[in-house]
Amino acid sequence: MIAFAAVFPLVLAVAAPGAVASDKPPVLDPGASPHFAVTAEFHPGKAADAGEVAVTFAPRDPDVRINSAPAPRLRLDEAQRVLAERPAPKRTPAPDEKYLDTTFPVVFPVAVLGSARAARTVKGSVTYYYCSHREHWCRKGTADLEIRLQPR
């Protein structure tokens, strides 16, 4: 009993500073996912009226993975008149491929409407489904995107 009484305050003194520092949850931007940092980049195509939007998912938790089916979907802001969605080629995942490889971006083909004489930003969103192995749950995620276009 004496050993417990001597060790217990020491354990509290060592653990208390770390426990106080981790009481605050990380601050995220409104609408940001705690599981993925999602970014988008425009890549012009060979033809002036074609291009692609490359969406990168950077995992914040190694146990959370993005499902390959249903595939992520890109939606562009309907009010903008710079890019138009094109149907993505149908890709059937291999039977053992359940999750996307997030080391590569997900690429969405787009049409470029007119010529871009100045740098512009197009708003959109990407919808995806993801699961946690550790916590045994799956969710639908949506991330708002700002796609920067540079003139050719």
C-alpha cells in the first residue's frame, strides 16, 4: 500500500501535462474531413477544349480507406461556364480491389468551354465513400473543391 501511495502521485505528475495538451481537438476548416485532406488540380489536355481534374486524397488516418466502388464523383458548380463534366470511362475494379490507392490522384475528364484568357477558379465538390477498419464503420464523404485554371 505504501508503494502505491508513493508511485501514484508520480504517475499523475508525468501524465498530467500530456493529458492537458491533448484535450483540445484539432481545428479543421468548415466542411473539411477529419479523415482526408482533399485537393484538386486542373491539367490541360492536348486539345484546347479538353482537360482533366486530378483530385488527391491525403489520408489523415492510416486505418481509413476510400472505397473503389462506388467510385468518387466530381460535381462542378452549375453557375460557372468554364469547365463541363465529361463522363469518366467505366472502369471495373479487380475482384480483390476494394479500396483506391491514394498515392495516385483520381482523374476526372472535363471539357474546357471557350478559352481562358485569365487565371480563374472553378468551384466544385467530390463525393466519395470510405471505411474504417479499426472502428468498423463506413461513411459518405463530400469535399468542396477550388480548381485553379491557368491560361495556356
